[in-house]
Amino acid sequence: MAVRRISSEERLTTSFVLGAYAFEASPRSARRAEEFRGYLPYNEGNRTLIAEEDGTTLAAATAIPMRQNLRGAVLPMAGVAGVASHPLARRQGHVRTLLHQLLDEMRDEGHLLTALYPFRPSFYARFGYVGLPKPRTVTFSPADLGPLLRADLPGEVVWERIGAGYPAWREFTERCLRDQHGFALFPDYRAAQLRDLDERWLLTARVDGVVTGAVTYRIDDHGGELAADDLLADDPYARSLLLQFFARHVDQVERISVRVAADELPELWLTDLDVHVEARVARPGSSAPMARLLALDALAGLPAGPGRVRVELTGDRWLAGAHLLDGTTGSLELCAATAGAATPAGSATPAATLTAAGLSALAYGVLDPIEVHLRGLGDVPADAAAELRRIFPRRVPYLFADF
């Protein structure tokens, strides 16, 4: 069995074929096979590895070079996708081999973070990934948005096809990347697929010409559903402008669905809003995303609370050793640590043992230090938990990019 990186054209007969079998209706139709060629430009900059033997592709895995916001710092992130095996070659370790090499290569090229949507979370937990919140899907009747039609809101909305409005959309999502913890964006070559397909309406809220909110959507049929993608808004005014536009569809669609971040509270948008909020996680087919640190450099300089703790990282291919995490200046500093390290006041520095998933959970803000301990992701005594809690306050990451 050999592992190699494939060219763009080779995807048509290797990784695309395995991915289609694993994640789509099967057998594929001739028409579907023809559509694959149209995807090549949007995969051009991806890194795809395959395991093969005697000319047969046994497994494939792809990394998309992306960017992600971690507590205010925008860092290079490897988005792992298209992980699939030949049905006769499953459970033979091929995916493990590919992921090790793929993440080795992406880390060597400077990608400090990695994220994915797992086919089975427990499988990727073995690679140090930890779960992130899944966006909520909000469903309601446009009739319940009626009170917004009487609201005098600052700004205006612009309605256009995504193909025409794509530059404004891309610019606004770049701003979201800078401002929103956990937010991740595709590289330009991949993001452009949304523009080129031109299968969505784009609605933007604007104040003095500046975009303050945006959402893409499509309508499936008269009397059916207005299905919106992620609703992005700088403030409640922008969100209300977008919802006010949706209210005008009361005689056109029966319901509206829209995705929102996990910390959004749609039940408080309006007094009489009859709303269903759901974040369904199921296996297979509907998993929450996962992420992890690939290098400790991701933590250097992050905003941090006034904590100081020694951590021993164990059981991981990419994160290891003893390190002192110091947030007392408000900016996280890391240095190699030795047993018995002392604080300036002379008292012993609290210490914890963490797995890569445990440290990643704290960095992304999804678990409390005690939860890290309870989940078996580390040994965290009470004094170390208090320091880690100060360094890494809880945050709600919002991945956004769906791959």
C-alpha cells in the first residue's frame, strides 16, 4: 500500500468516486459523474492524499487551506473533508495513515488549527479533535414577523442574486472572520463556487452603504419554505432589517427556516413568535463539527485572563511536553516548563495533565476545566482548574463554513 498526493484531474477517478459512494445516493448516475468535472476548479488548491494498491484507490482524505478565528486571532486552519474508504478496505487503518500524513504536511506548512465534520465523532476523538457547537436551525411562520413591518429601522436592505452581490457578501464574511470566535472561511477559489452556481438570493442590511447584516436563501415553491442559510448580523437592528424583509413573504411561503449561531436566542426576537429551535445531532449524516490545535503556536499572544498554570501534554502526535501558560499580562505567553516551577511570589505553580483534545477544548472555550477532567481528557486538580478557567474563559465558537 502506497500513499501519494494526487493531481486535480486524478480526483475524478479516485477521491471523488470514493466520496460519492460514502456520502451520496449510490450507484451514481452518469449525469452525476459528469458533474464532477465542474467541481475541479473549486478543489484546485486542496491537498488530497490517497492510499492505493495495485492501481485501486483504498482511501482518500483532503485538507482545505482555510482561516479561522481563535479568540480574536485569525490563524491558518486545515479543514479536513472527503475522508472515505473503499467498501472492501474499511477498518484496515488506511484512513489513520492518511490523516497522520495529511495533518503532518498541513502543520509543516503553517496550519496551526484543524477542523472537520465527522462521520463518527468518537473516531476523530482518537486524533485529538473535540466537539464544537452545532448551529441552530430556526423555523417559524412569516405571519409572526408582522410586528416588524411597522418598525421604523435605521438602514435599508438590498436584494439581489448572489452572483451579482458576491463581492459584498465576501467582504462582509471577512469582517465576521475578524470579529467572531471560531468563525472559519474557505479560500477564495473554493468560496467562489457560491457565486458561480448563483443558486441563492442575497439579502444585505446596510447603513450608509455599509453592510451590517447578510443572509443567503432560496424558496422551494409557492406555499412552501423560504430556506435561509446562516443569518449574519452586526447588531439587532441589522437582524431586524433582514427579518422585516422576510415578513413580506407572508402570502408566498408557509414557513421560514434560518441557521443561527449556538448562542443566539430566537425565542426572544419577538413577543409572539411561535418558533422551533433545533440543533439535531445524529449519526450518520448530521454531526456537529470538531476542531483541535495542531501547534502550540496557535495560543501565543491570545487574549487571556490572569492565570498561570503548568500543563503536561500527553498522548498526542503533534502536541507534547511540559509548558507554562501565563496570562497574567493579558496576553497568553508560553514557555517550556520544568517540574517545580514557581510563581514570582515563590509558591508552586498549579499543574495539570492534558490531552490534545483537553487543551483544544479549553482554547476553543467549549468545556470547563472540570468537564475536561470528567470527560477523561486530562487530570485537572482544583487549583489548576481555577487557573485554566481564568486563562481560557468559556466562549461559544461559531464555525460557519460547512465542508
